[in-house]
Amino acid sequence: MAKQYDVAVIGAGAAGMMCAAVAAQQGKHVVLIDHAGKLAEKIRISGGGRCNFTNINAGPQNYLSQNPHFCKSALSRYTAQDFLALVKKYRISHHEKHKGQLFCNDSAEQIIAMLRAECDAGSVEWRMPCKVAGVQKLETGFSIDTDGGELLVDSVVVATGGLSIPKIGATDLGYRIAKQFDLKLVETRPGLVPLTFDGPSWEPFVPLAGIALEVEVSTGSAKGKGNLRGHFREDLLFTHRGLSGPAILQISSYWQPGTPIVLDLLPEMDVAETLIGLKKTEKKQLGNVLAQWLPARLADGLLTANGFDPAARLPDMTDAKLRKLGDAINRWAIVPTGSEGYRKAEVTLGGVDTKELSQQTMMANKVPGLYFIGETVDVTGWLGGYNFQWAWASGVAAGLAL
Ligand code: FDA
């Protein structure tokens, strides 16, 4: 049977639409397949509905992968400035919010409409909603088994994303296709996710839900290969089940179960030295002293959790005790029980091992014509527009190579 399409892109999310548009505008006959009823739900809900579509500072240093060098080629060939130029061409008004993060002023729908228009400019054909049961390699090209019948194509691009937020259509199809073709996978786990805590040591912090403050947070070791150590200065939020906020989402991607995260709740201050200096002149109660710098409820919670009486007076404390208190504030090491999981995770860490792919084209080295892009690949960005930039860049890399 004759081939129906040059290319089938499976997954019409961020990476898939970008790839389909680029390949089609290069003259390829492209079919874009997605099982969802609604187009690009993740883009729609991203950035609180305003889509943090890129980060002007995006570079390889903002990504986690077993091979931190893999993303360099795609990111340098399609930069945040390139995507911004497209956004400007479509006159989508936008603003920089925080640390290079670019958001739409109005709605994430504008990014979806832009990508759809780019696909239409190349006459991409849509199969949606359409379920993909499997992909088979033929002597030349591939056969795709869908609930709308079989499709015969020269090349297949897998852009089915990660496992995060299953209720809006995330599946493991990309990983299953990789396994079927004997491609290695890096173990997957939720990333950019709130961390949970339980047990008696967390009890004093349960009533603190809702408190937010800027902190420094770190985890892991700087020794060894790969991205093992994370360190961020961002906002922390106490929740009913544990900790969240940008600081925790960022560090969660670096956190390994069973190990601590270390929080500095007053990064501008050496708390022990300040208290030791103050006790010569200050007669206040400990709780009131700390409440000058920290939310009062948090100050009391920290004191109680560390065995201090918030009503104790500063001059009555020994230097050794104040050093212990300083450590509890500047170097608070706590071991999360777990995370909120894929239900709440913004991304999936791990995925198709980059050793299996060409960094120039994203094609599987041992399966000519089979490509993996976006979140299915073991490249995961920080919070702040970096994940979309990887989706665009890897989509363009494959789109140009097809
Ligand atoms: P994506 O998930 O976008 O697309 C995959 C597509 O494949 C989906 O359309 C899905 O329906 C389809 N699919 C899956 N299985 C299939 C199957 N079996 N058959 C057919 N189709 C199938 N990033 C960022 O940079 N800035 C931000 O503001 C945010 N905000 C954000 C908020 C929330 C709540 C989440 C969950 C995530 C973010 N992200 C983000 C992350 C970002 O959304 C994510 O990294 C990209 O969407 C990944 O793009 P992909 O194209 O790889 O997957």
C-alpha cells in the first residue's frame, strides 16, 4: 500500500504542534494525531492560564538530564528569542514576570491559536480525537494502528509528553513505543511537585498552612556526575500536607527520596550571631524577637518544634542554645515523606534515554525514521518557562530534520 503521509506526529501538545508546523512548512505531508477531545490542554492551563511560554535566560544549565549536554544543540539552534519572534509576529502581548519568565498578558489560548495557525500554514492534517494503539516498523516506513484505521507513513515523531496530570490525557504511550523498539528509558518520577511531610516531627507545622516567605533551599551533593545538587532562592509556601511554592517545586526535581532538603528561612541573616549580639541589650521574649523577621506563627512553630519556649527571654539563653536555634532557621534540614505525585506534578523527570537519540535531530539512533521530542525525552527544565522552551526547541530540531 502506498504511504499516506511523510510524517505522523503522535501528540498535539507543545512539542508536537511545533514539530508538525515546521516539518509541514518545509513541504512534508504531515498528519498530527491526538487522543484528546480538546487541543493542548497543558498549554491552556499553564502559567495559571497565561502560559509562561519561555524564559529569556534559558540555557543548558536550567535542565536536568542524565546527559546535561544533550539539550545544548537544540536549545542553541532554536532559542527563547526565536520563539519570542514568533509570538511578536502574532502580536500576542506579553510581559516578563520574574527572572526572565515570559507570560501572555491575556490568555494561553493565544499560544494554542498561534501554533494551530502555524500548522495550518503548512496544511497539517489533524486526526483528533484519535487513539493510537501501536506503531509497527515496516520494511520502509511505519504503520500506525489508530481507532480511525491504519496509517502508513515514512517517519513517526513521538510527542506524547510525560505522565503528569493523567486527568487531562497524559499516557505512557511514548515510553511504551520506546520499549517496543528496545530503546533504554531513564526511570520516570514526578518533578516540579509539592513535597509532603507527616509524622510527629511535622505536627508543629501543620497549622502554618498558608504562610509564604522567600527562602533558600538546597538538596543533594555537588560531587559525582550529572545534575545532583539543586540550589534555589524562591518563595516557600506551607500547605496542609507539607511544603509547596516555587522554591519547593524547583528543589523537588533534584530531591531523592529518603534524603533531606535544607531550608534557610532567613538567607540575609546569620541568626545565631545576630541573637548572640542582641542578647546583650534586648530583654524581649524569643517569640517576639523572631517575629520581627519571620511571620509570628512560623516563629512560634519553629521554636516549639525545636524545644524552645517562645515566652523564654533572650538574655536567659546560652550562646550554645542560640546557635542551635540559628541552625534550625538558617539550616533547617527536613526529610520529605514523599511528593504529591503525578496528580500535581508539572513535569515528569526521566524518559527516553538521550543516549538513544541524536542530539541534532532527535531521531532514535537504531530506528531510522523514529523521533522522540518534548517531555517524553529525559530532559526536564526548571520551573519558569524552560519546559516549553525545550518542547519548542526539540520540536524544531526534529521538524527541520524530517
Ligand atoms: P504535552 O503534554 O504538551 O503534549 C502531549 C500530547 O500528547 C497531549 O496533547 C496528549 O493528549 C497527547 N497524548 C498523550 N498520550 C497519547 C496517546 N496515547 N495517543 C494520542 N495522543 C496522546 N511549562 C512551562 O514551560 N511553562 C509553564 O507555564 C508551564 N505550566 C505548567 C502548568 C501545569 C499545571 C502543568 C501540568 C505543566 C506546566 N508546564 C509548564 C510544563 C509543560 O506543560 C510541559 O512540559 C509541556 O507541555 C510538554 O510538552 P509536550 O509536547 O512534550 O507534551
